[in-house]
Amino acid sequence: MNLDLQGSTPHGVLLPIHWGTFNLAFHPWAEPAEWTADAAGAAGQKIALPRPGEPFEPAGTLPVEPWWRPISSPIAHPWRRPASADGASHDARAADLDLAGDR
């Protein structure tokens, strides 16, 4: 959605919100951060990943360290599957974003 609002050209800073403060979902606690950071990297979109309550200036140095990794379990489903051995590409949305199926 961030790129949709930007005419498919990444600019500015993506700031994920409403994650990482409570574990209320069926998915792993860190999954939203991992998926969002991975998708932003794939799109060339700058992303800020501050700790809850950490201030930062979007025009300054962005907090980009995945601070949650030392305190969370690994996620079961990466956002994108690794490329196959034959190098075949696939549509990440069609193949990987299973929002309701195998959980």
C-alpha cells in the first residue's frame, strides 16, 4: 500500500506501526517486522524500525537494526521463499502471502 500511494516509486520513509508491543495474534510476534522489512528492502523503500517509544527524525539517521531478533523466536514463514535451484522466479504475492491457509 505504501508504494501504491507513492505512484510505485519508493521515496520517504516507511514506519511500521502497531506491532511489537503485545503478542495477541496467532502468528509469531516478530513476523510483521520481518515481513515488512523484507518487503521494503525488495522494493527499495527506506524503512525506520525504532524500538517502541524511540524517537527519530525521518530526515536524519534511521533506526534500521532489527532490535527484536535477540528477544524473539524465529518466524516460521518468511515473506518470500528463496529462489529455486534452477533460478526460477515466482510471484511473491501469489505463492507466499498465505493470509489464512496453513496456520
